Amino acid sequence: MELNIGPDDPVDSITLHVRGSGDDVFTAVFRLAEALHCKVLDCMEGDLITPRQTTGWHAFQQYRDHTLGAAVG
């Protein structure tokens, strides 16, 4: 997981770049969102998500696996 923030102070948004596999990453993402009193936007789907909503994450993994598989094969 990579965290990016802009140069503004105070910070009004952050971006997390999540890589890897599995749904366990959502625990950390939503804990961070709760601590920061913010919502989570799934950039793959373009919608706000909830802890049980994983379609964008699964779509990203399928895209990544297909792309990497095509590059290797």
C-alpha cells in the first residue's frame, strides 16, 4: 500500500495505491478511513465503497493478472 498526499496544508485528500491480492487489505483501508473521518472511493468503479463491497478490487486484480499474464506469455 502506498500513501500519497498533496502539498496543501491542511491536507484535504489522500490517495492509497493498493497492490497485491486478497480482500484482507480492506481492514487496513477502512481503519485508516475511520481514523481520518473520511470515505473510501474506489477509482476502478468511480463510486464510494463499503467494507463489504469488493467488485472494483476484484476487477483490478483480474485486469492486472490478465495484463501481466499477456506480458509473460
